[in-house]
Amino acid sequence: MFLHIGGDVVIPMKNVIAILDIESSTISKDTRDFLKTAEEEGFVTAITDDLPRSFIITEVDKKSRIYLSPISSVTLQKRSGSMNVMYTL
């Protein structure tokens, strides 16, 4: 199965590690540092020039790649068919 993440980019679902909302996750300094380091090391790919709404962490052949997507993380998770089920206690 494949996931369309914006623009003309489609990635295999088996390579997706995480789909994260960029606004809420970059509140953490650790996440900002992670993304900054990944960008400096050339692991980040911007899908379009639009403001990113989410980022997707992938791995292929033990190499990481982070995609900045203009599509919301909720929409991407729905497209992937892997919405987490909410559990009640």
C-alpha cells in the first residue's frame, strides 16, 4: 500500500515510521533539535514550497528520510488507514 503525502510524492506504507503534526510536535525543543540536525545532515525533503503541516519519518534500507508535507497529519493518517483506536478504561 502507498501513501500520497503531497505534490507528486507517494511513499510505501511499509517505510513509514511516524506521521507527526509539525505545529504540536515542534513545541518540544528536542523535536526542533532533531529536525534541525536532520536537515543539516540532508535527511529532510520538503514536498512543496507551501508551509508544512506535518512531517513523515521513513526508513528504507536502514536510511532515514523525513518528508515535510503540506497535508495535515490527521488527513495522512486517514489516508494510511492506520488511525489509532481510542481505548477507554
